[in-house]
Amino acid sequence: MNVKFRLTLMNFLQFFIWGSWLITIGVYWFQNKRWSGSEFGAIFSTMGISAIFMPALMGIISDRFINAEKLYGILHILGAISLFSLPLVDNPTTFFWVILVNMFFYMPTLSLSITVAYSALKSAQKDVVKDYPPIRIWGTIGFIAALWVVSLSGNEASSNQFYIASAVSLALGIYAFTLPKCPPLANRIDSKSFVDALGLRAFTLFKQKKFAVFFFFSMFLGAALQLTNAYGDTYLHDFKNIPEYENLLAVKYPAIIMSISQISETLFILAIPFFLRKFGIKYVMLLSMLAWVLRFGLFAFADPAGGLWMIILSCIVYGMAFDFFNISGSLFMETQIDATIRGSAQGLFMMMVNGFGALFGSFTSGLIIDKFFTYADHSKDWQGIWITFASYALVLAVIFPFIFKYKHNRAEESAIKAMSH
């Protein structure tokens, strides 16, 4: 098989696993099990907990002890076992521990899939910069495909979503052993201390005000991403409790409506170089924050009938909200730091967004929703929830330009030009 096709299939399956349950687990939790919001917040914190530790540790193991593609396969097989176990759980505490174990196995595969792809492309004398993005975009397509499969098969509130994810995880785990060999490269770790490998030396960047502010906002925007992942689908599902909405398309197949967010994401990736050249990183990041305000604010006043356009527009805006911060933020790090700590600094950026930001978003939102926006019959005041989330993003957007002192410069411009070719 062509190496590009093999890596495309790997990326498609990698994100199909996540798409099978990430957006619909809230529906399973609230509508099937009827467990509480604060405990559900803890479920989404498992991604943050694992993102802080596991990718770096598994990276060290693949660098020193075992082929990356084999470690990748082993982790997916173990992930399949943990996913298969989830429907057997009958209480929220055990569910938390099983999903945490699954995240320990899954989160490192996100970075290992990149390691495997880069290694395979280089071995095949391919241009990584040119050839990897068209391969990676199939990961997003896989995520969308999973949402559609789970939704159209009527499994959004069913435990079958975990069985689907488990089967695909097992298939990918076995398939991984057929991928091109990615042996440990000891010289990659010999020049780095254990501290560097974990990205801890980059913490010295906190001494500089611009980085301290940047990481601070990274964490809070990471929290915003958790809010939309955790509550978007179950919000649409709740409209079925209102008779005039129960038979509408958006209520019957909410995961398909939510998949517009991922489709939008693939389109906004293409627009980023233009916006960066035109406005610079500071204002692209500000656009991201304003997009989060729109994302949440439109949900607050939408409904699946006359207000369906608001739901769809909110999903389109998500692409800007997600991409404009994550990619421009990564580019900011790339153009502002010393090359000797580039890898660990990028690791710190991801740790703040997907680690600490995810934890903050998960725990805080769960507690706030339980205390202020949950009625006695367990139904939710969704308008109040989304207005609160929109206000949160608006506060960030108002404060950010005054605190983050940074000007568009030539180093950034050249990096953007290189990115757009």
C-alpha cells in the first residue's frame, strides 16, 4: 500500500475512535444514566489529567525503548479493552476511573500518531511539510464520520457508542503493527535531560510578562473548548422534552448538526495564513475569543425550529474559535522563543490548553451548572448556562488586548509566509 494512504487510514481511525463518544458521552451520562453535572465535569477532566503526564512519558519510552508504531498499537489495544468495559459500569465513580484509564492509553496516541507519520514520510523521502497536512485532515473527517455513524444508528444515548469506539480501537491497534518501522532513536534523547523531555524547563518562560500572559489566556481558552465539547450535544438533545421540537431534525440527529463544527474547522485552517498576514497574531487570537462569545451566545437564544440558523451559525463560528487560537498560538511560540527550547515550549503550550485548561473548564463548569442552572427535576437552564459561558469568553476578549502587549513583526511575517506555502 502507498505510504500516504496507510497514514491517511491511520489518522481516519485515530479520530474516529474519539468522535464515536466524545461529543455524545454527555447524552449517555445525563439521559441514559441520569448522573449529576458535577460528576460529569470530572469525566471530562480525565483528558486534562492525562494530557499533563502521559504524552511526554510515552514519548520518552518510544525514543529509548520500543518502536513508536508498536507502542502506538499496544496503547490502542489497551484502549479498546477499557472502552469495552465502560458499558458494564453502573456508578459514576467507577466510570470516572475507567475513562481515566482509557485516556491514559488514548491521549499519548495523538502525539505518537504524528511521530509515526513523520518518521514514515521521511523514510519514504516525502516532504513532511507538504504531505502531512492533507493526511492529517482525514483525522477530522474520521471524527465527523464517527459522529454521523453514532447519530444515524440511534446510539447517541446508548452504550453502543463505546462498543463502536472499542472495535475501531482494536482494529487500529492491530493495524498499527503493519505500519512502517519507527525504531527508538537514542540520540534524540541523549542531548536532552529528563526535565527537558517533560517540557519543564520551558517554565522559565513564565518570568517574561508576555509569555506569562499568553499561558494564562491559553489555559482559560482551553477551558472554553471543554465547555463546548462537554455540553453542546446534550443541550440539543434536551429540546426533545418540548413537544413542538421533539420531531425536528436537529433534535433527532444532534451529533450531525454538531459535526458542522468539525467541517468548519477544516475550512478555517485554510483561512489562517491570510488572517495572520493581514492582522497579526494578537488580533487573530482576539478574533478567536470573540468567536467563542458568538459560539456560546448563539446557543443561548437558539432553538431547533425558527432558531436553527443560530445553531448552525454557532457551529460554523466554532471553526474560527478553535483554529485561530490553537494554530496562531503555536506560531506565536514558534517565532518568539529560543530554538533550544522549542519542543518543550510547544509542549508547555499544549499542557496549558489541553491539561490545566481542560481541568479548570471541566470542574468549574460542572459545579456552576449543578449549583445555579439545574432544576429539581434534573433539567437544565440552558439559556442561563450559555449566557454565562458567553460572558466568560467576553471578559477574556475585553481584557486580552490591554494585557497582551505584542506587535506584528518581520520574524512572524516570514514564518507565516513559510506556513502558507
